[in-house]
Amino acid sequence: MVLYKIISVLLLLCSMAFPAMAADQVLRVMSHDSFSMDAAHVRAFEEAHGVKVRFLKASGTGAALNQAILSRGKPMADVFYGVDNTFMGRALEADIFLPHASPLLENVPDHLKLDPSFRLTPMAHGDICINYDKAWFAQKGLQPPASLKDLLKPEYKGLLVVQNPATSSPGLGFLLATVDAFGEDGWLAFWEGLRKNDVRVVASWKEAYWGHFTAASKGKRPLVVSYGASPAAEVHFAENKPEKSPTAAITAKGTGFRQVEFAGILRGTALPELAALWLDWMLDKPVQEAIPLSMFMFPANEKAELPEVFQRHAVKLEGTGGLSSERIHAMREVWMDSWTRAVLR
Amino acid sequence: MKCLLEVENIEKWHGLLKTLDGISLCLGEGEILTLLGPSGGGKTTLLRILAGLEAPDRGRVCLDGRDLAPVEPHRRGVGLVFQDAALFPHLNVEANVAFGLRMAGMKKRERQHRVFEMLELVGLSGLEKRRVDGLSGGERQRVALARSLAPSPKLLLLDEPLGALDRNLRERLARDLRTILKKQQLTAVFVTHDQEEAFSLGDRIAVLLDGRLERMDTPEALSAYPGSPAVARFLGEPNVFTLKDLPAAFRGLFGDSSEETAVLIRPEGIVLRPLIPVDGEAGPFPVLASGEKDAAFLSAHVKERRFFGAFFRVELDFGGGFVLTARLPVSMVPPDEGARVGVALKEGMFFALNDVQKDR
Amino acid sequence: MDTGGSAVRKAVFFKGLLFLIPALFLAYFYFYPLLRMAGLGFSGIWAGDPGLARFFGSRDFVSVLAFTFWQALLSTLLTLVFALPGAWVWARFRFPGRGIFALVVSLPFVLPAVVVAAAFLSLLGPSGILADLSSFLFGRPLYLEDSLILVLLAHGFFNYAVVFRIVGGFWARIPESVWEAARILGAGSFRSFLHVALPLLAPALLSASLLVFLFCFSSFGIILMLGGPAMSTLETEIYRRAMHLFQLPVATLLACVQLILNFAVIFVQGRLEKRFQTALAFSGKPENSLSHGKKRLPVLLALVSGTIMALPLSAMVLASLRVGDSWSLAAYTQLFRESGDGLFLISPAAAMGHSLIFALASMSVALLTGLCAAAFLSRSDLRGKNLMETFFMLPLATSAVPLGLGFILALHWPIDLRGTPLLIVMAHSLVGFPFVMRVLLPAFRSVPKNLMEAAMTLGASPARTWRLVLFPLVLPAVGAAAIFAFTISLGEFGASLFAVRPELATLPVSIYRYLSHPGALNYPKAMAMGVWLMVMTAGSFWLLSRLMGLMKTRSTQDEK
């Protein structure tokens, strides 16, 4: 009796596990935790191409990519979304993507097309920079810092929360911003100064923003490493849409890092054509126009119109740095190890 | 005699240890054999081989003329009663007794009838629905017996079934057990290390020492003539010697046997006499009561004297390391420790051991 | 007359099957992925990975290893100090609420680390109850964050049950006469503790301590969530190196170090446990030796101990009721409502359903494999069974990360299991399997061999002997093991996060996702799910205690 029950449960599971065999084709999209998309859009794609779309989410940006690299040749999915320019070197070196030159790339500005081999298609970008709580600074009668160097001043002691670059992509982006700003010889000294000035390090963006940033939580830190689009999100998610965002981003030249997110077709997929269709579709206007409010990034497609809240409250850096993705790829681990030793140990 | 159970030259090794060494025996129908021996003597191993729970390394077991080697335990038709009863704790008394019947495919109504019959036989009528863990030790063994008897095994094996019970209960149960087995005309092998049990229960007794069958005989014959020094010692005889250890005065009693001959002197065959001091070279002489004929005579110190309620036990030191243990009836109060007494042996209460066949 | 030959063949086949089922299960779902992972790591080592020298060449490795030991040691000591009074009171006294006390202190052990961490933060964190209370009382908020103290407290809270169950259970079986004898011989209560209780309890204490040490040594979620990014143990370092930095050679070497250390601890612990199981064949009537005396101290101790243990749990309940700045049941009434578009953040009710299905399925698998393994290992004529037992226990102490990565690397053959729900079931079963075996093995061993033999001499074939004698006797243990496997699967987090598809999220994964999503209602909702998980676990444990009670009465009756 017990045996029969066990067998029947197992059968049930198998039937759960492989509905794909009975139903139509399944396109599997692998991504990181912050990936989000409108269900209506997905349904439209499913209906248009007679497939089912299934998402796989695997932790943060780096971790998701690592899983994709580990399953190289036998991919768990057909499409991967979410390689950024800090990790693209790793992805290209591992050669896990098939080239696909989307016709829609003509609408994408050149500075986002970082992969000449077309294995990575730019989808969105956002600027990693410092956000501050306007009300907090107004109340204290304090000016927000104007540059990274300002952060070492005593009046900003204990105000900043950053992410661990080892576990968070904004954290890594901010680290790269400091390398860019202070040079490969000077950035560590800056971090040692930050450490003396009581910088707080947490594991993830969510923890920093939703756990420590005064404007978004009961936290104690009015300065946080976040995105240029975050002020727009503050307005968008507020219950009574305020006229002005309660937060603002510091966008002066040399204070941030432009993150570009790419998608690609995983080498070894059984559905390369369909995967290419998905990429084109993602790069097309409807989805691109939804990206700002689902992921709070700027769309890669310049034809896409920004929603009003974005137009009014989201900002871009006034100048982006000159670190090449090759240099980043070559030095990333060394920098992270040095950073860990300087800031955490 | 026709053999129901025939055991031929069984050998069993446990690692480097030979637990059974060339065991052969034959058991007639309706006969009760008790396997007597010290713990670790191989009794239980032999029993388990008979039941098929272990396989012999050599030799064979036949039941009713059929070789049992390829027969699995559950097809042998051999019942086994364990020392701790081994009742199934999740079943009640009735289900325990009915277990073997169920295995045999007996119908429920017949089964109930048979269980009733068996419980009546072991004196537990009316306990059918009781949980087995509420039973006393004696009751548990009775249930175990009923359970083994129920499927009418051709051969019943009992592995010290009374070992864990207290003395009074044990005696009563041993009596009942024999009655029941005889009533059912069962062929049984009963393992025990208790002599009294062995003697009162068995038609024949097999003495198993260090994996060897030392002796197999009726209780009376065994008692009269232990056979070998080892058996004699195991049966509790305190005075087993080789002839050369004896004082010269006793040595003559055993005729012209060789120096190495083992001899036995029964403790109840020793008589103490007061000594009369006489001047002269011959030393002390005892007074002989008229009509008694003693086979030998010597004097010794009383080394230790103890009263056991039903008898006295006296250790007599003859000097030169030779000590005899005597058992005296309550009517013959022995002298105090340290006293010197005359010692005589009764005719027929001492004999040589070695020249006996192992079994008939 | 070839019955004998076929019987032997049948027995060999049966025995082989008992071994093969768990062995194949472990081989494919445990050793194969681990080996693939190790292979990848070692090939990097062979190739002279530069990260290796950077990590192992510097002080980093030594400091990580030292800190791992240090925090595990401190946590173990704290757990002992914390749990022993409770174990004593429970073992020696009868008082009102004794059962509830046992339940409350046992609960945290099966709660997922995410929930425990969240509960601690809602109690002691920067925006926790303590901070609110202290800023109200003293005008200054008192709170803990990213601190070793928080980690130690959570470890103590988490592992209380281990010490409580092992030592308390053992304590309760020491007969009253031992204490009476000590008292008559002139030992006061302190001295009788020092000279009688401690030596008697030593094996149980040591065994429990080693187990706690093992759990703290390989603790992951609590360190990660309460310790902050600066805190690094072997386990979190493996996670960071493998998952984020992609330094597989470093991670592999670390995982090997960890595996060897854990193997050693499990081996020693298993040996100890066996020793105290045999060393103390005291009459197992725990209930009889309870004193009824109206002592205030024990009741007070139980009350304090129970309250401390209940605090984080109640903080979680409170947090689930607090929406914004007001009290509300909204988190509960909205449990069935999807949040967002339902593609990535499914409704709590759906997550609960997934959790239940996964728990049932992995319970079945863990039970099947665990039963076979326990039946196989309980055979007394087996050679090298101690080593084999330790091998079967290994999943207990394996870092989830290398295993999870190994899954991705290995399990596409012969059919692609990655990304299927079956993978989660198997991962959960793998975590539950050692527990199932640990519960079943003693049960199998405690069935007297002669019961089976009695059945055989009464004409029962081996199969019927199993079905009619052995199985009914171990059934309560099977039930207990099933509930263990069930609750473990309910609370499992790491593997589920690794392998799950967003639309199939389990309850702990959902809690994690809701915790890290914006929205006023998401935090209380996460807490409400935590409360649900707690209730489900508590219910299962209540059942478990009933089954254990059943087993206990049965075993005491056997000993009469």
C-alpha cells in the first residue's frame, strides 16, 4: 500500500516535471533575481509564437552567470538575460553565447554596443551612483556631498551604506567607479579613508536600500549606493504620487559607473531561432518601454519612450568613466580581493 | 530405534573458534532430549542449526529421513521456544498463538479453535485478548510454548525457556512442560544449563562441553556414571582426581589402574570417624562401628566446615595438597574446623572414570 | 528440491536491492555531482589558478578557518549553557505546560534559517522591538546588527533543541535511584550534579555538543543574514567564492577541507552516540522518575527558558500583525492574493501548496531510501558498517553550494533534471535522508533478532516476516522519520533557492523574496508566512511527539 502511494506520488511529480513533453515548445529564460517582466507581455509572446515561456531565476547577477557558465554546452535555458558590463568579459571568455545581430540594434546607441561579436545584445542600462535622502540633509542643514572625495569629510562620517562588491553588482559597479575616479594606485586609499569614516557594508542592494537608507526604511544612513533611476522608483511606488522625489542622485562626473545589461542566446540550445525571436522582441519598443517601470533601468532602444515618472525623476550620470570591460575582466578578482582585505578584514 | 531426528557429524566454526565439533545424535519419535552444558558450550548454536537459523559448516541434519540442508527455516516444521519468549509485542495473546497457523493458511474459525485448545493446554484459558506486554514472565513462556505448539511441529526446540524465571516458578513450569510435551507426544530438544531441569525433563541428556558431545544417556545412567572427568566436574562433582594425586592409602582401592586414570569420589560417600589416640608407632586409629565396612581409611584436618540447611559440607585436608570435599547428612554433625578426624570411603561411592564409552 | 538455492538467490537479491536503492540515490544525486564539481575545481588547481595563491597564500584562509572554529565553539558553549537548565527541568520534573515547553523549544530547529534570522532581526535588529522599546524607555535605541553576538544568540536559539532532546532524553532515563543513592551518600544537589550527573551525562553531552558544533560549523543562512558581509566562515566563503567570485578552485579546496572536517566530526559523534546508547541500558520509564515536588526553581527556570525561546517567535508574530504604523490582519487576509503580476512573486497560498507537495514527495523519497539503508545497515553480519553508516550520513554535513553547482554541472544526464521540480524533491530528500536514517536505524536495531527468527520458525517466509513482524514494530519510527523528512523539506531553503523556478517557489523561498521586495505589506506578509510555516511545523511536531510517545511505551513494555 505504502509503496503504491509512493509510486503514485512519484508519477505525479514526473507528470509535473515534464509537462513540456505533452504541451507545446517551451522557451526557457534564465536570469538573475531582479529580473521582472509584465505577465501580459509574456503572454503576448507565447500566443504569437505558440510557445510557453518559462523563467529560471538564480540569485544575483554574478551567480546567475556562473550557473550559466557551469552548464556550458548543456544549457539549462535557451536565453540568458542579465550579463552586465562588469561580468561580460567572463561570459565572452567562457563563450557561452551564440552570436545574434538583431536588426533592432540600429536603434541602440553605440556606447552600449560593447560586444563587437554580437554574442551579447544590450537590453538596458542604468547608472550606479550615490542617492541621498533630501529631507534628512535639509533637516540637518547639510549639503549633500558633491564628489566621491567629499565622502571622506568628517561631516559625512557614518552616513554612507554600500554593497559588498563580492555579492552585489551595484557594489561592484561602485568599486569600479572609485577605481576610475582615483586611478588604480589611489582607489584603495580612498576606501581605507571611507572605512575610517565609518562606511557600512551590506551584502545586497535590497538590504542597503530597504534596510538602511533613511528615505526607504527605518535605517540610519541617508547616503546609499543605488541607481540614477531610484528617485523615480520612489515616486512611482509612493501611495500619493509626490511632486518631487524624496531622494536624489549624485550625478557629477566621476562619481558613478554606467551598468549595461545584456541578453544572449545560450550555446547548445535546441531553439536558437525562437531564442533570437525573443531577443528581438525584447529589444522592440513595447517591452523596452516597460523596462523602466519593471526593472528601473533605462531602455537600450532609443526609440522607446520613457514613462513620465522616469522622464521627470530618473537621472543619468553627467559623464561615464573610461574603464574598458577588458581591463575590468582582467583585474576584477584582484580588485575585489584587495577591497575585501582593505574594507572588511 | 528409528530416528526421527538424525544429526551426523556437525561442525561449526565461528571465526577461528570451533563452536561445534563432530556432533552426532539420534532422537526417537516422542523422545525428549535435554542438551546440558555450560553457557558458551555450543548448545544454542546446535539448536539454531536444527532450526535452520544457522547452517553447519559440515555434517548434516535429517528430520524424518529427509536432509534439512536445503530447507529454509520457515518450511522445516520445526518449532522454537526462545529464552525470552520472543512474543510479538504488537500482537495480542491470541494473535501470537495463531501466528504459525496463519502462516500455514489455516482458516480463521479453525484457528480460533486451535488457539483455544492450546491456551487451555498451557493453562492460560481466557487470556486470548490480553496484550502480551501485560503478562508475567511465566505467562509469557506459556504463550510462547502454545505459539510453538499450535502448528504441530514435528520437532520442538526449546532454548532455555525457563532460564529467566525465578526458582519456584521454574520448577513448576518444568513439571508442566514435561506433562504437556508427553501429552502431545512431541519430540523435543530442550536446552538448559541447569542440571535439575535437565534431569527432571529429559528422557535422555546430552552433555555438550566445548562444542563436543561428551556423553548422552538417560538421566539415571548419567547420574550413576558421569563418564568422563569433564562431565563429572560439570555435573558438580568436587572430588575428581587422577590416581597419582591420591594418597597411597586410597590409591589401592582402584585396583591396578594406571597412574593417569581419572577417579571420582562422591562427596556423600565419605564418612567421618572420631579418632582414638593410641600410644605406639601406628599412630591414631579410629573406632569402627560394628557392621560398617569401609573401603579405605585415613586421617585428615577439617579445613572448612559449612552448613547448608539440608547437609554439611566439609573440606578435609590430608596434607600434601590433597583435599577432599565431603557432604554429610544433618544427623552427622562434623567436628569443628581444625580438628583431626578419621576418614573412610563407602563402598561403591568411588570409581575410575576414563574407561567408559562416550555413549551407547 | 532446489528451494534452498533459490532462497539464497532471493535473499542475496533482496539484500542487494536494500543496498542498491540508497546507494544509487546517493551516487547519482550526491557523489556524482560533488565529484564533477571537485573535478572542475581540481582542474583549476592543476592549471595553477592565481586566485588560489591569493587566498591560501595570505592570512585569509587561516583567519576564515580560525573564525569558523571559534564561532562554532562559542555557539556550542552558549547553547549548552542555555539549554542544559531546560533539559534538566524537563527531564526531572513534572509541571504544568511541560509538553508545550518541549514543543516551543524544539520548534526553532526545523524553522528555516531565513525565518530564524528574520525573527531575530524583528526582535533585536535596528528596527526591532527591542530598539523601539529602549528608545521609548531610555530615549536611545538599543539594537544589534552584523554582530557576532547576534549570530551566537541565533545559533543558541536554533540548536537548543539538539541539546534539549539528546541530553534531556538521556537524563530522563537515568533512574531516580541513582540520585537517591547520591543523596544518601551525602552529596548535595550541586555535588551530585558535579560527581554523578555530569559523568553519567558525559557521553550524551559530548554527542550533543559535537552535533551542535557540526551545525554551527556549517551554518550558512544565519551567518550570512545576521553576521554581515565582513563575517566569513568556511561555508559562507565557499558560497562567495563559488557563487559570486566564480573562483571554483578556491571554493573546491575549501569544500574539501570542510567535508573532511565534517566527516571526522560525524564519525566521532556517531561512535559516541552508539556508546551511550549501549552504555545506558537504564530502564526506559522516563515518566516514572519525575518528581512531583512543588519546587519553584524548576518551574521558574522552565518559564524563563521557554519565554526566551518564545521571544523571537512572538516577535515574528507581532511583526506579521504590524502594517506600517498600525495593527492589522491585512498580511493574513492577503495571503491568497498575488502580489504584482504573479509571474515572479506568487501568492503565499500558492507557495504553501508547493511546499506541501514538495514536502510530501521528498518525504516519500527520503523514506524509501532511508528505510532501505536502515534495513541494510541494521544487519549485524555486515562488515565495515560503521564506515558505511558515516558515508550515508555525509549529506548531513555537505555545503549546499558545491552540491548545488554540481547539480547544474552533472544532472543533465541521462535526462535533463535541472530546472525541473524533481530536482528540488531530490535535493530535499538528500537533506532529509540522513535524518530519516538516524531515526530508523536505532529502531531497526532495537527489534530483537529472535522475533524475526520466531516468525520464521513459525513458518513465515522472509517477506512475510518483514511485513508482519518487523514493519509493524518499526512503524512508529517510520512515522517519526516521515515527519522529520517532511518538516525538513518544509523548511529547506538553500537548495530550493538554487533550483526552483519562480512560479514554483516554496514557502521559505517566498519568505525570502517577500522580505527583499519593496512594498509596505510585503514585510508583514513574509512574517505571516513565517508564522504559517511555524504552525505547520509545530503541528507536524506535535504528531511526532505522539508517535515518539507510542514508541516509548512500546519499548518500555519490551524491557519488562
